[in-house]
Amino acid sequence: QIRVEDDRTGLSITTLRSALADNLFYIQGKFPGTATKNDYYMALAYTVRDRLLQRWLNTTQTYRKNVKVVCYLSAEFLIGPQLVNNLINLGIYAKIRQAVEESGLSLQELIEQEEEPGLGNGGLGRLAACYLDSLSTLEIPAIGYGIRYEFGIFDQEIRDGWQVEITDKWLQYGNPWEIARPEEYVEVKFGGRSEHYYDEKGNYRVRWIPDRVVKGVPYDTPILGYQVNTANTLRLWKAEAIESFDFQAFNIGDYYGAVDAKIVSENLTKILYPNDEVIQGKELRLQQQYFFVSCALQDMIRLLLSTEVSLETFHQQFAVQLNDTHPAIGVAELMRLLVDEHRIDWDKAWHITQNTFAFTNHTLLPEALEKWPIELFGRLLPRHLEIIYEINQRFLDRVRMKYPRDLGKLSRLSLIDESGERYVRMANLACVGSHAINGVAELHTELLKKTVLKDFYEFFPEKFANVTNGVTPRRWMVLSNPRLTRLITEKIGDRWITHLDDLRKLETLADDASFRQQWRQIKQETKGDLAAYIRKKLDIIVDPKSLFDIQVKRIHEYKRQHLNVLHVITFYNRLKHDRDLDITPRTFIFGGKAAPGYFMAKLIIKLIVSVANIVNNDPDVRDRMKVVFIPDFNVTLGQRIYPAADLSEQISTAGKEASGTGNMKFALNGALTIGTLDGANVEIREEVGAENFFLFGLTTEEVYGLKARGYRPFDYYNQNAELKAVIDLISSGFFSHGDVDLFKPLIDNLLYRDDYMLLADYQSYIDTQEKVSQAYRDRENWTRMSILNVARMGKFSSDRSIREYAQKIWKVEPVPVELLQ
Ligand code: 26Y
């Protein structure tokens, strides 16, 4: 059989060029003469997608024969731009570059055309994306289920120092990476009432009579693993109106009513809520959660029933991970589907449900624990409320048995909060309905067991485990830091890309002066790239030779960007007081979005930009410090920023940051960390060695102790002249054109409340920053520490995390995919 390379799969340069031209004509409908850059990007994306499809379809085919599938349920998937990642995982980056350049185009320019799918807020959504990458790379059968938001996380602009939110129209020029599957739609009910009846056999049954039905249409994105045939699916659901429902209105002449119903249905998946960590309790959000979870579970049941396997083996066919409580309604929904719709008896259904679900908690902040008012919940999901009451009754019977007469236990463990207005507690539902519960870093899991989930830990100790987060080295090193990737691979081969522990082999090279020279050179060039970006976008000139001190993450009081600002101003004051001070020059870089309704977070951005404006234009200090706020921090920008850092700021109040994953991305790219003993910082420090980590601040125990004794921030202010000078300078209007009121809410909060104990940690932070400055002056030793950080980051690969989930929680094995068709 003669096989001619075809335009859809061939990998020779000639074929790739011809495929590009073909797609430009037949998909974009353009001649080269009139094609825009975006047309070329689309033509290229389709060229790459064609080469994914064979792997994807073979993967789906392979999974049809009885393999256990991981279903990762998440309201957010922050997958980032797809083109380069797919080129790398397919192993055709170099070839595509050549084909594109031979066609007279610049690959870099085409890459920059891609609009990233911003379908997440921050850490939790990005973690889901890293996990999908690792699941595919490890050849584990998996489906990611989520929501296809029409508008993802807003684009951030800074006007006059304030954050302005712009709608994220990521779909406006089309999305070449997804395939719609309209024929695989499912129906999701809302509202109405439940009806209790006896069926034809005299069995007691319940059915749900909804007052509204919405159609869920799946859109699939292939997630290819690194240099394997496995391409798992990310299946995101879009809400649409059901024709037959509004036809009724249409037929009686109510055209507008019919169109209204359509709009209401489609609103469901219009927008991603831009809040994290602080719940808002909006009805539409509960609708979104129920919508995608119901779609996912119905989809799984259909998959199962299409293979002649009994529904009673559901938990042997699927392991369903709940990414925080956002999909926790799945516990009640699976019970409803099994009991009401598939007539499985309660006990059997409960066994299936508990053995199907596992729950990951991502937060210790009490204000982030989701709960829904009973009234709202019952109005939207009347049958689910009944099911939750039933689960609760059976569960509390067991609690009473174990702790007779302990009313405190009973009220804390109950799925219903009855302390005031009544609420459904989603974390309690997730804990009771799952067989495994995990935190995302060792410290976090320990604190969960001691604080927010203490009673559950005492009741179900066997369910608890830790799985420390990880990040994918493919995106966060190979893709984002090609220079360092090349150097490392030259020295130790490329096995580290899938076995990150191999980086250990770099340890001995830390003592090799010429290797250190190359390492420094690369960091320098990468910083130069970021400096060029900053100059182009913000017209600020920064010195790539200065220490790049970077904090990028969502803006939150607990993450303490304003503690960083207190240091920036301290640094500035020291320079002002002694103009000849021999200081280590620094560039302070910030980035991150604030929730639109979070006033304090927006004020922190305003403060950073205000300080930047003063400092950057003060002739006394110029060249020795610069302050930059990079707008619109997202995955694409992260890829530019993490590799360019010398110093990574991980400065949350101890006990508040569940894990952090930015901390891992920075250290993997050779930044040293200044951080508290919080989240995964603890484990990073353990791995890289205390001597290669800048630790400061109170421990969690000390934070709790100080709170309990009565914390008085004002005393710290009074007793610390340098701190007082910094605070007074802000209050004086120095950074706000004389406006003494602008930052008053922030300052008053620090002086009289300071929930996150910035003032208590101030001196320790300043002293440690001084140590950083001193250490940076010894460039050889700094480079040594940087190399050792990278060499010891093996643990923080998401491949390691996923292996742990697979063994400890999901009980799944790799299923390699052969290309048969
Ligand atoms: C309920 C709603 C308001 C909500 C929406 C999003 C609540 C929380 C979130 C997102 C939380 C989040 O991103 N948490 C982060 O998860 C990361 C991955 O585990 C952790 O590394 C990080 O410490 C944690 O803040």
C-alpha cells in the first residue's frame, strides 16, 4: 500500500506549508493578499488541530472498552493559549516554525494572535488545567467537565491608577480548538415541584415537575499529552433554549415572550463570576453550578449505558473529583438520577455515590465556604433539597449514635446551617457524599483537620489525605522558558520534562563556574525580554541588571500585596534619606486582578500605581529603583513574567494561602523565594533547603496565638519609627497629590484592625529583604542558589500530584493509546 502524505496529517515541511495555504483558502476563505494576521493564525491553528484529531479519536475509541475514567468537575478551567502547547506536545514546533517562515510569515506574530480562554479566576482554575495536561501525559483516561462561559475573566485596564474591567470577548473571532457536539445535548431542569407517587408496581417514587428546562450543548477541546498518543477531552457546556418549550408561547402569539425565554436560558453560561475566595450567593451562580454538574453526570450515565454495563457499577467506571464545593451539588444530583430516574434503591445509590466522589478543598478562609439560603435552593432545586434533607437525616442518626447528647457536634456537622437564616452547607455535603477529602498542601491539610473540617476529620478520619499541588513543566518551563529548557536539556538530556526529579542532576553543576555563567546569561536575556515588554506597553524603562522582585497573583488582603508596598516605600525612604546609599538596585513588579466589587483590593492597585508614579519620576532615586504594575495578568503574561524573576514574593499571612502554585512556577524558573511558612512554601523550603529560601514572619501558631491574646497593630506603628514614617507618608497625601483621604480606608484598616497582621510581620519582612539585597550582590552564590532551587523542584510537577490522586484516590491506571485508525 502506497501512503501519500495528506494535508491533514502529514508532517513534512512541504505538506505543512501546503496545509497552511489550503486552510487559509478553504476555512478562512481568503487569498494570501487579503488575509489578516488573524486569518493566518486560524489557518495555522486548523493545521495543528488536524494533526491532533487522529490521536483524539483513537483515544476516545480506546476508552470505549471498559476503562475507569477520571472526571474532573470544575467551574473553572484556565487552560491558556493552545497553539504553542499543542506544537510542543505534538513535537512539531521546529517544523511548524520552518513551514511558517518559509511561507513568509513570523511564527511569533501568529502566536500572539491567539486570545487565551480565560475561563477561570486564578489558582483553582489553572490547577485544573495543569491536571488535565498531566492526566493526558500520564495516559490516564480523563474528561474535564466545566462551563463554556461566553465571557471569561474580564480584561483589566488601568486608568488613572484604578482598575477598569473590560468584557472578555474571547470567542469573537472564533475558537479553532473546540468542536461543538450539538447532537449530544442533554436537558437540565429547574424550579417547579416534586411529586410523590406509587408506580405501576406499587413502589413509592418521586418525580420532579420542573417549571423550566434548559438545553446543555457540549463543546469539546482535545487535551494532548506530551509526546504520547493520549488526547483526553475537556467538555464544556453551553446553555441554550429548548425549542419546544418556547414554541408554546410563540403559537399563542407571544413572540417576545418566546424570545425572552431563550435569552433567560442562554444567560446561564454567559459570564464567569470574577470573584474568588469571597462568595456572593447569587442565584445565577447556583444555576451555573447545577447546570454543568447535571450535564456532566447525565453524560457519564449515557456513556456507561452505551456500553451494556450495569449502572450499578457506576463507581467502578468513573472517579469524579469535585474541584472545591462549586460542583458539590453533584452528590444530590447523582442520587436523584440513580433513585428517581433509574430506580435504584436508596442504599445502593448512596453506596455508588459515596464511592464515586472525592472532594478537594482549596481554602481555609471561612468567608469562602459556600452556603446557599434554603429558600433560594428549594425554589431552584426542590427535589435536591428533599434529597439533602434525607441524606442529612441518615447522616445525623449516625452522628447521634457516635456522640449521644452532643448537640454542638450535631449542629456543626449538619448539612443545614440553622444558626440563623437557614442555609445548605456545600462543604458538608461534599464531605458526607465523598469517600476521599484532600487539602492542597501539607500545612493546608493539617489545618483543615484542625479547623474548618475538624468535626468531619474526627468522624471520618480515614477519608482525609493530602495531595500537594503541582504545575506542568511543559507549559511552565518548556513553553515559557525555551532558553533554560535548551541549556538544561543540553546538560542532562530531556527526560526531566516528564520526570521532573531528574532536575536533581543539575545540583553538581551549581559548582561549575562556566555553567553558572550560562545560567546568569539566560536569566539576563529573559529579563531583557520582559523589560522590552514593559517599555513597549507602559513606557517605563527598567534596568535588566537590577533585581527583578515580582509579585503576580489575584489581589487580596490575605496575599498582602500592600505589605510588599510597605517595603517599596521603606526602600524609597532609605534612598531619599541617604542619596549615596549603596543599595542593590531593584525593579518591583506587580500584577493581578481584583474582584470588581472588592473595594480594598482595588485601592491596593491604586496605591501601587500611585507609588510607582512618584518613585519612577523622582530624579533622586532613578536607576536604583523602579515600580511597575503590569496590567491584565493572565496565563499568557505569566509565561513572560515567571521566567524573568529573580525574587518571588509569597508573603501571605501564615495559615491563609491553601497552597499557591505561582510559588512553584517562579522557583522552577530559577527565582529565589521570599516567603512565609504558608501553603506549599513550607514544602518548597523543605525541598530546596532553608539556606536557599528567604523565610520571614509569624508562623500559623503564632498568628493564632497573637489573635487570641489580642492583637494591637497600632502598637507596632507607634514603636517602629521606620514603619511609622512609611504609613505617615501615605497618609500625608504624598502619593496622592495631597489627597489625604484617598488611602485612609487602607491605612485605618491597618492601624486599627489589620486582620492579616501586616504590621506584626513588617520588621521581619524588611530585615529579610535586606538579606535578599546582600545576597544578590554575591552574584556567584546567588546563581548557585538559583540552580539549586531548580534542581530540587522535582516534587512540584503536576505529574507527581496526578500520580498521587490516581493511586490514593481514584484507583486508576494508565491506558496507553495505539493509533489504529
Ligand atoms: C465560591 C466562589 C466565590 C469562589 C470562586 C473561586 C471561591 C474560590 C475560588 C477560587 C479559589 C482559588 O483559586 N483558590 C486557590 O486554589 C489554588 C489551587 O489549589 C491554591 O494554590 C491557592 O492557594 C488557593 O487560593
